[in-house]
Amino acid sequence: MSKTAIVFLADGFEEVEAITPIDYLRRAGVDVITVSISDRRIVTGSHGIPVTADAVLADIAAAAGSSVYDAMLLPGGMPGAANLAASGGVGALLKGQAAAGRIVAAICASPAVVLSPLGLLAGRRFTCYPGMESTVTGATWSEERVVIDGNIVTSRGAGTAAEWAIALIGALVGKRDGEKVAGAVLL
């Protein structure tokens, strides 16, 4: 059975942190669904690149009772991370995902701006964009480029997006699959 992942997209998202895991996860056979958190399917990244999402948040929220997603990913970027944090629908889905023990992954500002206020970093190790860790309490920050603590997978920024994606492949479908994709893209 194929693994599924959602990548949430909010206006102002960091393009590299969204597109890299979408691409790499799909190469590994993961069914990736891009989800606009607004009612518009076109979402514009922090560098002005428009991306057409596969679905809108209302579609995913309506199906949440009958659908199980193996991973939910949050790119960073500003104001993208702040827009994700402001979405009650995204917060509810993330809390349910974490409570079920399924993967919640965030990069750049999103661990501090989105996961921490939801209580999802409490008692865990994490990483994020340098300087953002000062806003997080009750968790242990690490300088590592990717940190996996149980079902929470965090990373530092655009320059670590490929490593984050490979770590997610490893967690979802196996380390060998992650190594295969890393080799294919010359990572």
C-alpha cells in the first residue's frame, strides 16, 4: 500500500522547502497531495513563484475522518509559516496527526511558529531556522540539520530541504529508498 503525505501551502511559503520534498517523495513512490490552506488553489511563494495546489484545505478537512495520511509537511518561509500558524484547520489536522503517532514534519520557521504553539514540540528535540529557537520553550533545540524525535521531523531551512526530504523518505518507506533517491539526484 502506497504511503501518503500532505504538503500544506500558504501564501509566502519558501519554495525550495515545499518543492524539494514534493519531488523527492514522489520519486520514492509516496502519494503527495499539495494543499492550499485558503480557498484558492494557486498559492504564491515567498519569492513570487505561483504553485497550483492539488486540493484546498476544506477538501482535506472534510475527508479527514475517512482518510489517513502518513505524513503532514510544513514548509517554512515568511509569512508562510505565520499563515500556517493562523489556520485553525491546519492546527486541528496537525494535532490529530501527532496524536495518532503519524509523521508531522516542519522546516525553517515552521517548527517554532507552527508546531511549538500547538504543543507538538513539548519534551522533544527539534531544529529550526537559526534564531527562531529562542521562541520555543519546553523543548530541546539542536544544531543538527535534520532532527527526528519520534514522529516529529524538523529541519533548518532551504539549504537542508533535500536532507529533510531524504529523512522523510527513510521514515515513510525505508532508508534504502531514501538512499536510492539521494543517489539518483546526486545529493
